[in-house]
Amino acid sequence: MQIVSCRECGAPVNADAATCAECGALQPGRAAIEAAGYVWESRGRWMGLPLVHVAFGHDETGRARTACGIIAIGQRAVGGVAIGILAGGFVSLGVVSMGVFSLGVVSLGALVALGVNTIGAVSIGVVAVGYKVGGVATFGWKVLFSAMK
Ligand SMILES: [Zn+2]
């Protein structure tokens, strides 16, 4: 274990520490974090947002990038149509997905949720919770279809 000073605040930290206990800087023992990943955005914009924003990896501060656009694609995606590991949008596709219309392994939909574990007004999944539900294990007011009776 080698003690060095934090790049951001100068507090003593382990050289290989993940975060600084004082200021929360990521990888504080390293002089600089190289940005990694891939970013692309369309020239076209609407209401201040790029029409398409693709963002993977992390920036030079070590923070994970978030794609934010009318169509957003990335490990974290926020937008009108969001596609990502974590996705939030009007239409949302992700491992963990939240939206008005949502599709994901864990899927929360204000109107419609589709996926494995789903919560929504209309919810269809292996485990489905909602007002109108369908799936294997369903918990809802109106059961559209269910494997368990
Ligand atoms: Zn610090």
C-alpha cells in the first residue's frame, strides 16, 4: 500500500484507492484519468437536445457517461427513446428500464411495462405487477393471462 495525495483535494489516499474519502474523487491516486469509450451525437437538435446521442465509457473525471437525447443509446441512457443498461425515457429499453413504455429485465412503465420483472399500468412479464397484468406470476387487478391460477 502506497500513500499518495489525492489529485483533487490533496488528502492522503492509497495509490490504488477507488475513491477519495475526503472529496469523493474517483481513482484519486492517479494523476489523470483517461477518458474511455465512445461518444457520438447528431448535428440535428430539437429543444436543445441532440436528435441522437450515443455515449459509452467514462469521461476524464472517471464518471460514467450518460447518453441524453431524443434518441439516447448508452450504458446509461435518458431521452425520448432510451436504450441502455440503465434506461429512462418515454420509450425505454434497458436491463433496468423506466419509462411510459418500458421494456427490460427490470421494467417500470407508467403505462406499459414488458419484460422479466415488470411493474406498470399494463404489465406483462415473468413476474408482473400492475393494474392489467399478464405473465407467469401475476399480481394485478385484472389478469389478462397467467400461468398460475
Ligand atoms: Zn480528495
